[in-house]
Amino acid sequence: MTIYTVLAPPTKTGPAGPDPDGFVFVKEGFCWPALYMTTLWLVWRRIWWGLLGYLVAVVVIISLIQWMDGTIVWLIHLLFGCLIALEANNLRRWTLERRGYRLIGVASGANVREAEFRFFLGWNTPPNRQPSPEPPTPVTIGPAETGEVVGVFPMPGGQR
């Protein structure tokens, strides 16, 4: 199962709470598109500071070709690409938080659709909405007056 963090867009004024259509599910872990198409992935996700840092790093790596063996530079570039792919989703989350998104939950699923389904299945009341005015009813397990215990031992105090 894959874990996704759920980020809500900045809320507009009003009691309605966040719009569920604007929620963003960001996958935790390695990002394959960021490994193979780093520049396009950064532009697609509009991560401009990350793109600038990536381009500067690529220029530095290319300039190393003059002083180092080509295979070592290729290995450095490969390791740098793996680092970008490992941190790409964290970079995306950081960019969204800078734009005003806030973390509202975590979901898991085999894919993003299943994670969305599971998240919205358990998401009853958004944080900005008022809960119902009725107090919750207490739940009791087993008859309290007889001293019965639900568990491994049939008698209170843990004795048989």
C-alpha cells in the first residue's frame, strides 16, 4: 500500500470549510517521473525554486567534465538524479505549503483513487465546521454491576 498525505487549499472566508475538490494527494516515497524527466516534472508541478536549483546543479555537474573522468561525472549525475527522485514529493509538498495549503490527513491505498476513497469515507466533518450539538452517548461494554471483564481473564484483578 502506498501512503499519501492530503493537503487542503487555502480556505476562503466563510463557514463552509475547505472544498474537497481542491484537496491534493501527494504520494510518499520515490517519484519515477522525477527521475526520468526531472525538468519536465518540475515545470509541470510548478516548482520554480527546485527547477532553478536543479539547473544550477546540472551546470556544475557538466562543468566537472573538464576535470574528472566521464564515468565519474556520469555516476555523480545518476546519484543526483536518484536524490531528486527521492525528495521530489517532499519538494512538491513544501511548495504547496508555501502556497497556503495545509496538511489535513494521511490516506493509504493501492493507488490514488483508492486512497481518496478511503480518506473521504472516514472524513466526516471538516475542521472548520461545527460538530452536532447533541452530546455523544457513552458506550459500555459488558455489565458493570456484575464485575465481569472483557478480555483474557474472566475475573477482575487478573485471576482465574
